[in-house]
Amino acid sequence: MKRIIIDDVWKRFSIGTKRQQRALEKVLSLLSGREPRKNFWALKSISFSAKAGEIIGLIGENGSGKSTLLRIIAGIYEKDRGKIMVNGSIAPLINLQAALDLRLNVMDNIYLCCSIFGLKSKEIKERIKEIISFAGLQEFVNTKLYQLSSGMLVRLAFSIAIHSIVHKKPEILLLDEVMEVGDEHYQNKCMKKIKELTKSGATVIIVSHDAKIIKENCKRIIWLDKGQIIKDGGKEILYEYIKSNKK
């Protein structure tokens, strides 16, 4: 069963730019306080499909379109051209730390963020010990978040998210650099939770700059560059990508 079908998808952003201008254009720009705009195509003719149970790794340099593609699949961004068909519920783990409140402590943030994910008070109480233990923050329950390291914040955000959605068993899971901070033991714990979902037929797409995470967990890899798919295949794609960066 195909969970995701993407056919010739394009995404455009309008950005400000300083270019050569005529004298009148310069005056008008200064008076209006605006710079001229130009179109930037973040994605160009993207086409692929993803089957149930697949774990796909998206690789590419910063600005290649990986995160934009995830956001379009999740419905956060609107595409400009093309078609997208999604079969199943989506759980996007994207920019997880945005919901955290640095003024509150760990416990309060768990209740806050879990409620955003749609959990009721009883459900949060049932999961709270596991969330804290998974994040390794047993000694920091009453610590305010601004006092924690960036690594602790990442672990807390991921633990809240994964424990909030795993019981809902989404058919599509989108991960945008959520395991970049943490040791090998922590990363293995994350993937174990994620693979629990794939066993029930969920499709997982991972964006990561960590070659080890991609190599060990993704049988299929899609390489993006400047908004286009360069190659789509097995682990040999990762080796080609790494080799190209060494030139």
C-alpha cells in the first residue's frame, strides 16, 4: 500500500533581494522601505511514492529542500504545483522545541505540550514517568527549562512528542532532525520507539545530517540538492553523497 504519492511538486518562496536598480526604482524602494522581490524555487518537480512500513532517509545540504518537503507533506506549507496524495494520519515531529516554555519547569512543560498533542490529563499522568525516564531527566523534574542544556531540551521535546503519538499509531511519521543531539544509546532508544510504529505499517521519513542514523535505519535514501531529487535508491546513495562532499 502506498502511504504517500508525490507527483511533480513545486514550492516557491518570494524573497527580498538587492539587485541593480534604475535611479527611479532606487528612490521608490527607499521611500517605501521595501526591497524588490524575487521568486526562489525551494522544490522543483519532486516525484516519488512511499509504501507502508518504509523508513526513508532524506539527505542533502542545508537549503536543499528537505524540511520544506516534510512541511508540504504535513500540510504546513502549500505546494505551488503538482499533486500530493496521503493515505493515513500524519504525525509531524518538526521543530519540536517551539512548543516548550523556557519559563516553566520540566513537569509543567510535559503537561503543556502533551495537551497540545491532544492528550487528556489522565493520559498524561499515565505516561509522565515514562516521558521523564526516556528523556533522562529524573533529577530535573522541577528545573526550569532555561537552566537546561540544549541536548536536554531536545531529549525532552522528542520524548514528549513520541510518547504522545505512539499510542495513536499514526500511519505516517515525519522526523526533522529530532535525534541530532544525544549519544548512541539515546538515538537507539528513539529508533526503537519509531520502529514500533513501522511494525504496524507506518511510513517514516527522516531528515538528518547524521550519516550514521541514516545508514543504520533507512533502507531507502533520497538525495535532494537545490530543490531537486538527485538520486533515489539504497544505501549506496549515502556513500555517493558523502563522497561528493569530500571533493
